[in-house]
Amino acid sequence: MEIDINTETPIDKNIVAKNVELVGKKFIRAGNTRMIRRMVDLIEAETDEKYIRMEVGEPGIRPLEIELSPELAEMKKNVSSYPPPDGLPVLKTEMSKFLKSFLDIDIPPLCCIPTVGSLNGCYASFMTSTKRIKGQDTILFIDPGFPAHKSMARMLGFNQETFDAYEYRGEKLRAILYYKLSKGNIAALLYSNPNNPAWICFTEEELKIIAELADEFNVIAIEDLAYFGMDFRKDFAHPGAPPYPPTIANYTDNCMVLISSSKAFSYAGERIAILALPLSLYNGQFPNLLEHYSTDTFGMALVYGSILLTTGGVSQSVQLQLTGILRAANEGRYIFLDETKVYGEKAEIMKQMFIRNGFSIVYDRDGPDPIADGFFFTVSYPGFEGDELSERLLYYGISSIPLSSTGSLRAEGIRICVSIIQKEQFPLLEQRLMDFQKDNV
Amino acid sequence: MEIDINTETPIDKNIVAKNVELVGKKFIRAGNTRMIRRMVDLIEAETDEKYIRMEVGEPGIRPLEIELSPELAEMKKNVSSYPPPDGLPVLKTEMSKFLKSFLDIDIPPLCCIPTVGSLNGCYASFMTSTKRIKGQDTILFIDPGFPAHKSMARMLGFNQETFDAYEYRGEKLRAILYYKLSKGNIAALLYSNPNNPAWICFTEEELKIIAELADEFNVIAIEDLAYFGMDFRKDFAHPGAPPYPPTIANYTDNCMVLISSSKAFSYAGERIAILALPLSLYNGQFPNLLEHYSTDTFGMALVYGSILLTTGGVSQSVQLQLTGILRAANEGRYIFLDETKVYGEKAEIMKQMFIRNGFSIVYDRDGPDPIADGFFFTVSYPGFEGDELSERLLYYGISSIPLSSTGSLRAEGIRICVSIIQKEQFPLLEQRLMDFQKDNV
């Protein structure tokens, strides 16, 4: 797509075009957020202009500065020992309590494992689950989803299948899952709830359907709770008190739950997440694992194979910091979901801004209801495919990723992440959207 | 192997036997140090006895408590942003300076990348190098080596080849490498220098041979400098002054160098290492990469594929701490190699202790010279295979790993790591070795 050379754009068009070329349109199409970010960094440096950054799902909130207890602070002084690859006992205990306090599920400390971000948790889940049963080697993505998860499977050479959940809500979900799983080649299925980027939220009934089919076909459901508790229509903020966010762990033992600390605790820079699985899956024995690991026990292969062999575990000091954060959350001293509510507030305002300037919301319904306000929303603009739109908006100082990169069938859309933008930037965003609309009628 | 039920062993034989059974002899045979460690932890807890721990290559030195500069300390306060997957610019600069100061090689900051331990650096090197050129999909291990590297390749489903370097020193190395590489299927070769566990040290001439053949057959040489500068026969301690440890980076651009901070800086708990590669390899374009990545540029695939997609990069606060450590080392304020000299001193004493009690050194020569004293040495005992010996020594309160797990052909040997044992434990070690010899004549 060429920009009309006679149009003056808010950001110097030659510099944008040069950098898009330099980094490669492939990365934009692939929705590689870190590469897009790097490209925008370069454009910002060269033009001295600031972008409205909506490409990376990164927290825009300063993390809680937690003072560690004397015991944890003392442990933090000596970091010469390798971390246990399944996590420090103090952290495992707090993770288990957190799951009880905020999801009302019982997972013993043994089965609560810190990973180097949810990315490593997902990687370890993919790796181990595809080696579990002969012939079950394919990952099913309930899309749309996080592009990195698909890139990961592709890099690892795993087969993938997908469908767009938006078309299959409620009982329709059973039909499509039955069709996909009954072929017998699916090792694991992955979804995020709330969904990145469509922000649809699976209901208890839908999770029950996924669980039933996972059990019927012995498939592991990987539940990515990256935006933990951020369905702000309900108040999940209080430990040990209902309501609780829905989780598939209530309905099946064939599951692995990933909780990122990046968004919930604004801790993206520290690379730590919770990977939790039921004890029966942890202890499950699968002879096929011996083809790739020294053990046939699922949890052992996960920890002493998939995790240990790619990272050696998570930094001890980071584990101790998270211990402090979780302890504060578990004891009700840190109401972390109050901090993240601002995302919903910003989404509400920003959606209206896009709509006023000729854009439409792509994923606009959550089952029978209008889509909620959260970390992401999705928009399109008449006459553009998503990757063209993402690219064109770069000339207007706005960065995003195309929906096509998320496994969405709605190729016309782009994903907007509200997290980094500050309310003071709203007038500038509105101005740039107006300029865009003026030039693209 | 059954222990004679009539023999009383220093550690309760029923408890040892039960735990060996529980964890599985497979893990001992596989040299899975973390699993062996866990087993020994359990035995210690149950018997209230302390083992002489020689299974894990873990530093026994408290790390330097470094005070960060105000600038770095300020950066450390905000960890809400994702780290750049190729590292913070301040760290990249110090890594580049470190390579100049302590190896006398010129690698620009762009090509100095922090990874979640050398394990993740090795993983990323394997992953990217096996996708580079069609048909070159096999890892060649110059053995003996670190068992985790082989387990990693096995988990990932990569083909592996191996030979035992001890049999091929000097010009013989050229012949075996030519034989292996000329088949055309090798993507990368890996060796550690000094060698884990044999402690043989490749010479400049040998590195030149490896480099020449890597160039001839377009194979990437992965150089694992886990025990950086620990050939204590030479004084490598002073930045910017010769002598420098030998490195293949002086002889070829087809290389990747891994420097663990675990042993050099006693920083194993923090999971951070340096992965460095020449600019020409970083910028190299390989169309085959597009089968698995969104880019055909090697460095981009490495960073935005292999590293980003498994960890998201290294914890920001850990990166900043390492920045402080490297800065102190580069400026000569922290003579880190003086700290690690104690390993050589302990090895000298411990070797004699084993020999006095009927053991022999397995890898006893380094080319024409006797093997040097360092982080590891290797022993055998008449009438035992290595895995039997490792297991039997557990009854005497001594933990180790069998050489067979390291790719060594010397199946009779075990690896002894001197790092954790403190000098005060020497009398206990001697006593246990005496007990062992008494029972096993």
C-alpha cells in the first residue's frame, strides 16, 4: 500500500515509509509486537514525535513497591544457588493460596509452578502436552488469540488448528469442538479468557462444554488468564469472597491454568507467571513421554524437562518479590484489581473516540450482550484490510496490530490496546483520528 | 544393584534405597542434577544427615553485593514494561565492554544478548541454527559435556551426534571433525571450554581447527564458556591486559559464545547469561529461516523468535544488577576471578583424597600435561560402572553424577563437582571415602 505522496501526514511520511521498509511489512502482518515497538521507537527517535502506542499489551501502571518481610529480604541476599526449577517453597505456598482466594480452586503447592512469564508457561504446556500421547501432536487455538502463541507453535514445528470463537458461542461451541477433537490428533487446546484481542468472555456454561470435550477426547485445556479478573462487569477484587472469575479448573482435571503477573500486578518487566495444574494431571503417567524425557510422569516431565531445560527456572529474587506481592494480595492488603480498573475506563472513552471518527467495533458482542470494556478492543475502517490499516495509522502516529495476526477471520480489523495510553493523550489521539478520517474518506 | 543387607552404611540404607526407587534410577543414569538434588534433599530431611553434595555445578560463593549507581537504581524501580527481548541498552553496552576487556574480542552491543541463563542461550542457539539451512538439522556434541544440553536436544526432537574429545586432541581433532561435518547434516557443534566434566582445555590451535572446519562446512560453533577464565594455570583476572582465555571468536564468524554468570559471578539463582555472536552472523540472511520465523535474518530470528517466544527476555531488575556487576568488573573494581580461584585449591586437595582411598582419576591428562585443578574432576573405582558408583556412594552420604550421562565413553567414571563442598567438610568426606573403601574391597 503506497501513501499518496501529495498528502502531508502528521508523522514525516518518508521516515515512516523508510522504517516500515527496514523492519519489514512481514512483522506488521505477523503482529510481532516487539518488532513493531522497535520500529516505532526508531521512528520516534528520528522524528522527535511521540506515538499513541497501542501495539503492545503492556501495563501502563507502576507496580506496587512492596517491602519484603525480613525473612524474604534475607533470602534475597543470597542468590548463588540455582532456583528449584518448580519454584521456591515460600512462593509455591502463596501461589496455592492465591488460587484459593481469587479463583476458589484447590491446587496444592507442588502443582503451582512459577515460569519465566506466561510465554514460558505456554511453551512448557505445549511442549509437554504434545509428547504425552502418541498421535496427539496438534495444538488447537480457540481464536482470536495472542500472535506469539502461534509463532511459538510454528517455530517448534507443531501442527496447529484453529477456529474463531466469535462464531461459536454457547452450544455451538460444543459442535465445533466435537468436530475438531474427534479427529483424535489434538494434544491441547488454548484459549484466553477474557479473550485477547476480542475481549469476549467465556461463560461458566461454555467452560463446562470445553471441559466435557477435553475429558471425552483426553485433550489438555490450556487456560490463559493473562487479563486475570479484568471482566470489570463483576467485582472479583476481594480474596476469599464470591464472585470468582470463571475457570475451567472447576470442571476438569485435564487442564493447565496460566496467570501472568504482567497485567494483574503490572510486573511485565520481571518475567514471572503462575502455571497451575491439578494433582491428578501432575501425577499422570504417560509412557509416550519417555520418547522425549527421562520420566513418564507428566508433572516431572513438565518441570525437570520442559521448564528446567529452557530456563533453569525463574530468578530467585523475582520469585521472592512475587511472594511478597501475592502475600499482600492474599491478605487483602493490596487490592490489585482496583489498580487495573482504569483499563476499563479508558476503553469506554477510546471506543467512542474511534467510532466518532468513522471506525467500527469489529467484535462488538459478548454472546447476547455488548462487549465489555477492558484491556483490548478491535476496530476497522471502511476500505481497509487490517494490515493496511495498521500500517496506514503509523503515518498518523498511532501503532496497533492487525487482527489477521491473531487468528481472527475478521481480516478487516486491528487490535487496540488501551493500557499504555494516558488520559492526557486523549486529545492528541482524537486529533490524529480526525486527521486520518479527513485524509481517508 | 543391590546393597548387601548385612552392611551398615553411614546413611540409613533403607531410606536411601526407598528414595532412589521413588525418584527412579533413570534420573541418576540421565545425570539429571536437579532431580538427584531433590532426591538427596529428601534423604537428608528423612535421615537428618548432611550429604557431601557434588552433583550440581553450583557456585559455593556468596555473590558480590553490588550497590547500583543512582541511574540504575532509578531504572530498577519501574519494572512494569516488558524488557526489550535483546536486552536493556545499558547492559548490552557493558556486555560488549566485558567481551573486549576479558576476551579481547570486538562484538557490538547489538550482538550481545542477555538470556535466562546459558541454558536458554543454548536452547536459542540450537533452535535458530537448526532452522538456518535445509538439511543441516543435527547438533554435534564434542563430548563429554553437560547432560542438560543433550536432554534439551532430545526433548526438542533434534538429531544428535557425538564424539569424546579426549581421544582426539590436537591434529586428530581435525580428522574426526572432517569426518563428522563432511556428511553435511550438522547445523551446529557445541563444546564447553574448560570442559565439563573432564576439565580438558582446548588450546588456541585446537580452536583454530574447529573454526576452519566450521567455516568449510558452514556450521555454527557454539562455545560454552560456563567456567569462564577458570583455567587457573594462567592469570586471566585483569581487564584489558593479556593473557586472555582462548576463544573461537578469534578465528571464525560462524560462532556463538555463551558466558554464564552462574559460576563466574556466583549468580546462578538469578538466571542470566551473555549470548554473543559476530555481527556478520547476526546480519546473515537465510531463506530457510522463513519456514519457522517471520524473518530470514539470523539475529532477528534468534531474538524475536527463539528468545522472545520462550521467555520474553530477561527480568529487568536482574539485567540491571548484572549491569552493575559487569561495570565493576570492567573497571577493575571487582576481580571476579580471584573469588573463583578457591575451586582450583579445593580440587587439588579432593583429588588426593579420592586417590588415597582407592579411586582413580578418569580424565587425567590435558593433552601432554596433567589435568588442571578446576571446578570438576572425574573418578572411577575398581569393579563399578559409573551409574552403579554414583548410586552406591549415596549410601555413604556422597552425591555425584555418572559420566555416561555426559556423553563420555568412560562409562566407569563419575563427575565430582568441588564447588559447594566447604573446606570444613573435608574430614567428613575423607571419613566417608574410607568407609566406602572398607566396604567395597
